Amino acid sequence: SAASKEGFEYYMLKEIYETPEVVMDTLYGLKNDTNIDKIIDKINSSKRIIVVAAGTSYHAGLYFSLLLQRNGYTTIPVVASEYYNIKTGPDDSVIAISQSGETMDVIMAIRKFKENNSSIISLTNVIESAISRESDFKIYTRAGPEIGVAATKTFTTQIAALTFIWSKIVDKKINFESIGDVIRSSLDKSGEARRIGEELAQKENAYYLGRGISLPLAMEGSLKIKEIAYLHAEAYPAGESKHGPIALISNGFPVVFVNTGEFTEELQSNVQEMKARGALTYGISINSTLNTHKEILLKVSDENLAVFALSPIIQLIAYYAALARGNNPDRPRNLAKTVTVE
Ligand code: G6P
């Protein structure tokens, strides 16, 4: 049951291991959701798509925005608490992503966008949550309750739901049936994730670098390790890292590269730049090596599914870094599961 750890030391680990099942439940739910076609039509007839969310949900939203931008859609990711920077109109669709469905900043944002007669589509994990009640269209992830404060399985279900919606919008064939196995083979690498997490736990700072679709994953990896291991970590687009961040690199500075497989060569040269300055480089890489000092190499036959292999690994690295530092990963200091204040 959701309220017991079932032999796992912490809820966070148990919930990471539930990911294959809840992702498949989420996809099953969406395939059988009779509202989906209406929602897809709405999005496809919109002038712009505004994606609004906070924290981990924002990273899922950024992933979705990048996918749609690549297909030529005008998609604008907005951090919920910064909603006042955008003026929406009646031809815009807003997609609000929130695990809890109760995050106050997201509620404030959609109320404002509704005043401008934009259509609100919500993706939440809680049936009839505040955010779903205030939306015109509701979609759900089926991750079940998440006890760990830092989002894990719910993030991967959001990614799954958003990949599904994207595939419908742009009419792309994806082998959704294989996602459970992709996640399971990634979980088999937990020993390697543990070793990297334990090494990062010895450091004071780290960079997480990615390109394209791997950037939101790098951002989520750095958020996770900040949240529960209290390690100062910063995510950056790999190419942009030479415009500033590289100034901090000296012997032993850890740099974690995340690679979905789409920009392997470019990332390999970023690895060389970092190595040349003494960085200790780590790779979480799909299908090809990045030539980092230490690497978790994941094989995925369809690179559209790379995110599902990467997501559990960045979470496990943070989890083991938190344990190595003696922290309780389920109850990080200063953080709340649901932030119901502005
Ligand atoms: C809090 C939680 C995060 C979560 C964020 C957004 O900061 O600690 O894990 O990602 O809220 O929550 P939501 O429920 O809107 O996805």
C-alpha cells in the first residue's frame, strides 16, 4: 500500500521503483480517456500554448515545450510564480502541470489567464484537485500517492503523459508499450547511480549539463540533488557553460553530463573542454559513450524514450547522495510537498 515502505528504507526509493508500473497505468488511463481528442483539437487550433508549472512539474513542462517548439508550435514555458510576465488571449491554450493540483502559484496563474479567456487544460495527479476544478479540460497522471517530498515517480508519469499528448498533437508513432521495460533496465543500474551519488556527496558544488531534451533532465537532476542532498548544483545548457560557468572549473570540480543521444558529438567536445580544465566528469548517456571519467551507459532502441531511462537515474543519484550525507531523503529541510502559499 502507499502508506507503507514495503521493505524499502525510504518512501523515495520505493516510489522510484514503482515508476514502471505507474507510468504504464498513466498511459493506459490516457489511451482510454474520451476527452483527449477534444483536448488535442483545442491545442492544435490554438495560437499559442502556454505551459505553466512550478518545481519538478516545471521541468516536465519545459520538456513538453521543447518538443512542441521543434514541431513549429509557439509554446511558452512559464514558471508559475512569474505568470505576470505574460499576457494571454482567447486564442491561447494554457497547460497547467501540477502533481498535487494545489500549488498556489499555479492557481494564481490560471486565474489570471482565465480572465483573458484562454482555455485552461490541467495535468494533475489528484482527481478533482483545486487546479483541475478550475480548468476547462482535465487530464491526469496515475502515479498514486507520493509520500516523499521530492517528486520522483510523479515526474516520470508527467513526462509519459506529455509525451503521449505530444505524439497525438504532432501525429507521431511512439512505442509506448516498451516504456516499462526501458525504466526497469534503468533501475537495474542503481548500483552505478549509487557510486556516482556517493562521490558527489563528497563535493560542495556540481554542474549538470545537457543539450536539447537533456537540458530539462539536467535541470531536474540538479534540483533533486539540491533538494535532498543539500549539494549546491547548477544546471546549464552544455554549450552555454563556456560563457561563465567554466570559470569555476579546477581540479576535481564535478560536472555531470546528461545525454539523450541526440547531441552526442557536441557533448563529447564539451566533456573534453571540461576535462582539459581538470573537471571530474560524469556521464549519464544513452547508446554512446561521452568519454567521461565515470559513466552510466543506457541502451534504448527508440531515442524518443531516452528520457524514461534518464529520469530514474538522476533521481537515484540524488537519493544516494542524500543517504551518504546522512540526510533523510523523504523529509528534506525547509521544503513542503505542496506549497499552498504565494
Ligand atoms: C514543491 C515540492 C516539489 C514540487 C513543487 C510543485 O516545491 O517540494 O517537489 O515539484 O512543489 O508541486 P506540484 O504539486 O505543483 O507539482
